[in-house]
Amino acid sequence: MAAAATEYGVKGSPETEHPRKAVGWAARDHSGVLSPFPFSRRNNGDCDVTIKILFCGICHSDLHSIKNEWKNTIFPIIPGTRTTCCKIFHVYLLYDPFAAGDLLSKVVLWTLFALYYSGYSFLREPEHKHEIVGIITEVGCNVQKFKVGDKAGVGCMVNSCHSCNSCKQGFENYCPRMILTYNSIDTDGTKTFGGFSDMIVVNEHFVIQFPENLPLDKGAPLLCAGITVYSPMKYFGLNEAGKHLGVVGLGGLGHVAVKFGKALGMKVTVISSSQRKEKEAIERLGADFFVVSSNTEQMKAAMGTMDGIIDTVSADHSLMPLLLLLKAHGKMIMIGLPEKPLELPVFPLVGGGKMVAGSCIGGIKDTQEMIDFAGKNDITAEIELIGMDYVNKAMERLVNADVKYRFVIDIANSLTAA
């Protein structure tokens, strides 16, 4: 299976399968070590734009991908932001259910296929949280939104089917045939490569216009972290001034959730396992309150006070104490991805008419809306800017959560010299 997954969809040598020469940094095996990698991009099509990449953020899921921790990586892999979802199920989707041997295998594979093509995105490979920003250098003859010289960004996806219910409603992020920015198979059968590279060619529909006043380096992580928190806040009604929002976890996602919540006029409480983050949350990020999740008195005082909670934590944690913080009909939205299933207590849900839901990035329209809102409200991510030659060290630090709050690679000033 691993061998099949590694070779799946690759038509030829990455360096020669397309006419345009490009350079990036790639991991060639599950060690995850990144090094210079020559490859190629397609020519700019009629509906495409070519972007010279200036900055690219690093997401924790990039780390999972380069080490093949979700067992779906196609090496060599050039990261450059991913998003959420599948894990191991993608490997099974590489196989033809007709070819399965025993009856049980046929049932399992057909079930996975049916769920996958019905739009269950948790069975897809992870959407690579794309935090690519740069300057447009070429536009196709049918391009309407962009011109050469425009600032632009690319998020988690570079194509979709355009015809399913999700696509028609503007939720390309839930399209069962979504094509991800890296570690995915494009419509021509070649592999997609991400933003740890000098340039990229993308259909204009999946390119985001960047506000002139928004710094490209600090704005890049919003194409992942920003839309990941903004979309559930919008669709679950957690974007109304005066409402009380809880944010669980103060990391790459959590710190941006605090900023959006405050910009929307909400009262924001950060819920963290670390007391040392209180000053940062309140004085620097603008949160109204801070609750230590292990402090029984603080948690008790906050019970029944919150209209909604955005849970960004990917580590194993208990949901019961968090559900008790919600008002009646409160909503808890899960955007973190714990490795193991969490226990969901039903009594506080039923007893309070509460809801637990999930959310995965957002569609292109919502991403543009989010970035425009960020520009108008001066919302940026807190970043550490690094050179490409520091990327392996950054990955090591990411394992230990040793960053406030996102690494961003200065591609333009470091890639060619690396």
C-alpha cells in the first residue's frame, strides 16, 4: 500500500513533466528533512495566473505531511501549507473496490468510496493549509480579477469540480474532488507542489486578492489560520457584537480567533492549560478574560456564560468541562484534530440544547471576505520570519510548540541563496 501511495498519480519526473522550470525545497522520505529540489510548473493557461512567491507560512500539518505521519504522503513533497481532514483513509481510496479480494475488503472499500464521493471530507487527504502570498507576474486571456503586479494569495486548494452542491454553494472546501495545493493529484494527472518554492500557477478562481494595506508576511497565515476560525464564527453565528466567545488554546489558530472575535465586537475569553499565557492573551492580543482549564474555581465561575466556543486544541482533552461553560443552546466548534477520538458526553448536550460541530477552513468567497475584513481591521498573525535555510530547524521547534505563533518563510530573499 505504501509503495502504491508513493507512486500514485505521478506521470513522470517532477523536473520535466511541465515546461516551466521551478525550484523549491522538498522532503524526499519520511525523515522529513527538506532540501533544494528542482521541479516544473505548467504553462499559464487562459484562466490561470502565475504568482512569484514572496512569503509562505508553515503549518503544523506541513510537519505531519513531510514525515508521512498520516500515511498518505507522495514523495517527494514540497509543502507550503495544508489544512485538515483525512489521515489514513486516503490510502484505501487509491485502490479499486472491484479488485478487493475477500468480501470484507470489498465492503470496507465500497463504504469508504461511497462516503468519500458523498462529500465526507474527513476521508480525504489533508487539505494543505496554504499560506502562499506573492506578486502576479502573468495572467491568462480569460482572467477577470487580476492584473500583473497585483498582490495575491493561495490557500488550501487549487481546484475543485465546480459542479457539486458544495461548489455551487461556495463551499469548495467540502468538494469531494477538491485538489489541494500540495500532495494532491491535479486534473492532468500530475502532482501538486506547494509554496516552499519560487512560483506557482493557479486557476484565478482559487486566488485571493490581497488588500494593499495588509503586510504580506504577517497576512500569509490568515489564508490558513484566519479562514479556519473565521468560517465557523460566521456560519454558527459567533460573529455578533456583544456575544461571548470562548477560545480554547492560544496557538496559531487561537491567537487569530481572539483577534477576529474582538474585531467583531465580541467579549472573548481564552481557555488555556497554561497560566503563563494570560498576560499575552489579555495585554497583547486583547482578550477580555483568561481561564486556566485546570483551575476548578475559574472554570466554575465561567460556567454557563459563553454563547460559543472555538476549540483549536489538537491534543487529547476532556470536552465535558468545556461544554459546561456554554449557555443553553451554546455551540462548540471543533477545528483542532486530536490524534485519538474524544469522548463526547451527551447529558450536557441534551440538558442544555447545546451543539458540538466541526469546521474545515472555508470556501473561496469566504476566504476573500475574511482577508478583506482583516485588511479593514488591521488583523494580522503574530509571526517569526525565517529564511529557507532555517526551515528544518523551524520544523524541529514546531514539534515542541516553540513559536509565537507562526513561522513564515521569506521565500523571495532566501530561496535562491539557499
